[in-house]
Amino acid sequence: MQEKESKRKQNIWLLVTIGIAVVLVGFFQFYFYESAAEVKTEVKELVGKYNKNCPLTIQEGIRLDSVSLHEEKVVQYNLTLLNVEKETADVAVIHEEIEKSLLSTAKANSGLEVFRENDFTLVYSYNDKKKAFLFKVTILPSQYK
């Protein structure tokens, strides 16, 4: 009789523990889903603000044409190098210099804070003044935190 009651108590405790675990999992899923949805909305609004100001000369010879969201947590900046023609430029040197510059400025750029806090990958796609594709620079979250 005692053995039956002991098993019954164990089963009750097991069911209570499972019930609490299910409630906690449900809570955390809801919390993280809401948080992710808020971030997605914030990022979409930010990208929309960027695009309202495009095209925008951000530096002499460099124009920001648009910003777009791609796959999960990837934002792409589409830029034009206004003084470069693919046929006559040393694209490899330009690529190398721009990549160095982007890596150093991405860490300090307060405008990238929402992307930095939420582990976004940054992609910078460059075209020449004739709209011919030159190169892409990809910056992973670990590179600009």
C-alpha cells in the first residue's frame, strides 16, 4: 500500500515538474518571439528611413543608392563609386582599401548599433559609375562588435 502511494506521489511530482517545464518553455518562446518581432520591426523602420534619403552622397565619390534586408539578419548597403570605371580601375586595390576602412568604421559607427546588438551581417555591394558590379564586402557580427 505504501509502495503504491509512494509511486503515486512520484507520478504527481513528475507531472507537476513537466507542467512547470512546459509553462516555462512556452513563456520563453513567447518572450523571445516578441523580442525578435520588435527587432525585425525596428530594423525594417531603420532601413525604410535610410531608403527615404537615397540616393545620398555619403562621402566624396561614394553614393548610397539603397539599403535592403535579405535573408535572416543580413542587411545590404548598395553603393556606387562615382569616380570609378570598372574597365580602367584596379578593382582589387580599391576592394582591399574599402574593406579595411569599413572594418574599422563599423566598430565605432553608432548608426549600426541595432545591427551590432542583434548580430546582423553587413554586406556592402559596390558598383561603378556605369552601374557595373565591382565587389562585395561582407562583415560578420564578430568582426564589428
